[in-house]
Amino acid sequence: MDRSEATRMVLEVQGIDPERFGIEWVSSAEAPRFAEVVTTFTEKIRSIGPNPIPRRTAVAPAAQASGTAR
């Protein structure tokens, strides 16, 4: 099992569609290919829809330590 497969498994366990993860190797000399990879992945994510996991608000470390975090 390679790292990308392991990452997909972790995402699935966390309730995140593993299709939201992608990895491609693109050389710095391949600007058109980079644009194509990013565009294709962006379209894929848009077709999947919004992230099902709600956003959490950040809590400042000082608020956590003092117990004032909500």
C-alpha cells in the first residue's frame, strides 16, 4: 500500500469521500499540463459538491487555556 492509498483509507474512515483527494506529478516545465490537472480536479470537486463536514471556528490558544473557549 502506498501513501496515497493510505490517505484515501484515512479519509474514508473520517467520513470524507476519498475522491476529494488527488495527487499528480507535474514537472515545473509542464505549465499547460499543470493547468489541465488543476482544472480537471476542480471540476471533479465541484461535481462532488460541498464538503459534508461542517466547518469549525478557530479558537485562540489563550482562550482554550483559560477555559473561555466555547
